[in-house]
Amino acid sequence: MTRIAKNPDQPFAHVYVHVPFCARRCSYCDFAIAVRKSVPVQDYVRGIAREIDARELGGAFASGQAPVESIYLGGGTPSRLGGQGVRVLLDTLRTHFPPVPGAEITIEVNPEDVTAQDADAWLSAGVSRISLGVQSFNDTVLHWMHRAHDASAVPRAMDVLRAAGLRDISVDLIFAVPSELRRDWRADVQQALALAPTHVSLYGLTIEQGTPLGRWVARGETTEAPDTTYEADFLYAHEALAAAGFEHYEVSNYGRPGHHARHNSAYWRGVPYLGLGPSAHGYDGNERRWNVSAYAAWQDEVDQGRDPLGGAERLTVANREAEAVYLGLRTSSGLRLRDAERALVRPWEEAGWVTVSADGVLRCTPMGWLRLDALSAALTTHRSP
């Protein structure tokens, strides 16, 4: 296993922290989570501080030489830390990684966790953006997903967050669920729009081995939605969001003007970012690294004063080329074509899957987003030595 050197010369402008705790595992989830009835907030925050120390990450950040533009608390369910837990975690992070004025500080929140007291604490702790895990407004679907909230919790949560002064709110929705659930996807999209969020993320349901959903499919208890449903759901949402003034700036993400997610956009631009916490990934511009996944294993490593490194890889020229193609196609910025590639993409252009600007930038159309993997593979193969 490759070792990543401590004290990296490359400063990180973006910091991701994985908060693994959840009340239960959702039926589709294959993330590294720790189901806990009682969240060990103090032990977890102490572990983050110990990881920072073990990896010797403080220097350039604490001295102000490395401006931190965004902090993202993802999971898992970061809102399970409560108001005080988030405050202590962010205070710990600021000690080592002082954010610039106006930095984007995001926390992922589940609707059932939102209280007026916690929302006030999140705002006063510096949180500027909320990512709300809605997924659906249909109680049957939410129950099937093993979500802990019902549909009525969502507007209540939005009201509480806004009353506290948290106005930059993204809503997550999952589409292409099995047909036997009889979910009205159009109604879900319209209910999301009625809440007037600043951002919407759309994720097609995927079936992963080892998840409850994966086992249900393996036993024949449910079936994956057909490609026609996946396509129809995505295209309807795209049209509805565009008509409502949202900008489709990445394959799964729509933001009102001025509300594109700055932290996530850094990933798609290939900008270095720091990952802390169990299973967290990071990138220093040359190498990718990831921490051990299980919370208990991560806690044991940092308690012993060790870097909780789970693995690492140095990017090759071929890796970089493949990522440049894939990331370019994922975003509205597009991919600049080489002269020899114009003939290769012409059939896609004629099919209406892509457009090519006068200066040679390839961008996917809504139909093209649905064929992203195939388009990426074809161009990557063409660019391979």
C-alpha cells in the first residue's frame, strides 16, 4: 500500500468531514455508516482532532497561508450531532483550517433532526448551507427506503431552518424507484419546487450488493425500474427545474443563479481537497487517499495516534486523462475537444446527445446526460496511447 507523506506542500482549499452516524440504514445505502441510538459526539470530535494531529495537517492552514473556501459535513447524518455537536466540530476545524470570509460551510441534515434550537446553533456555528435529505414526499416510498421521517416533516423542517436564518437550502430527491411503489414522481418534483429551495440534487436509484435493496432484488422481492422509467423521470425533472429557473450545472445538480455548490464543484474541477473521518477520501493534486471505513477501526487508529489511512493511489497520465474527460462531460462547462475528435462525436451531435460550440467545447444535452458513461468511455478510449 502506498504511503502518503505527511506535511503536504499542497494546501487544500476545501475540507470534507465524514460524520458516519445514522439512526438506521436506508434500504439503498452502501456508505460507511455507524448506526447508533446514542451518538458519541465527544469521542468523535476528539477523534477528528487526533486525526489532524496524526497526519500533521495544521501548519500552513493555521498560519493563514492556506485559505479554506469550503467545509462540508457529510455522512452518514451530520445533523445527528445536534446543535452543540456541530458547533464543537466546526470550532475544532477552524482552529486548524480557518475559513475565509464568506466561505461555504455545508451540513447534511435529515428532516426529523431539525429543531429550532439546533437550527439556531448551526447558524451561530457558521453553517451557511443546508443539504436536506428529502428523497421523496410519498410516505410509502419513504417507509420502503427505511427513512426515519415522513412527508409532513419536510415542510416543517424548511420552516424551522428559514426561521433560524438558514436560507441556502438544497433538497435531495431520488428517482427511478420500483414501479410497484406507485410513486408519483411528478408530484414529488412539484412539491419540492413549492418549497422554493435554492438547489436541488437528483439521484437515480442504484442497486448495490450488500444493501437491503440489493438483497431484495437478489431474492426477487423487487425489481429495478426499467431504463424507460429512469429516462422519463430524469427528463421530467430537468424540464420542470429549468422552467423554474434552476441552472443544470452538473449531471445530478441544479442550482438557482448564485447557488451552485462551491464545495462539490471543486471535486468536478479536480481541485485538491482534504478528507477527514472514517472512509473519507482526499486528493492532494497527485495522489488520492482514503481512510479506513469502519468507525470503530478509524477510532482505534486515531486513538493510538496513527494516520487512519486505508489506501492510496498515485494518478497516472492515463488516470488523469480519463478523469478530465469524465469530469468535463459531467458539468455544464463541458470538455474541449481535440481536432481529431470532431468526427468521433459527430454521430452523438446528430442524435441530439451533445452540442459542440464554435470554439470546440463539447457539452451534453439532457439526453446526453443519460448516456454519460458511454460517451466518456468512447472519448477516453480514443485518447488512450
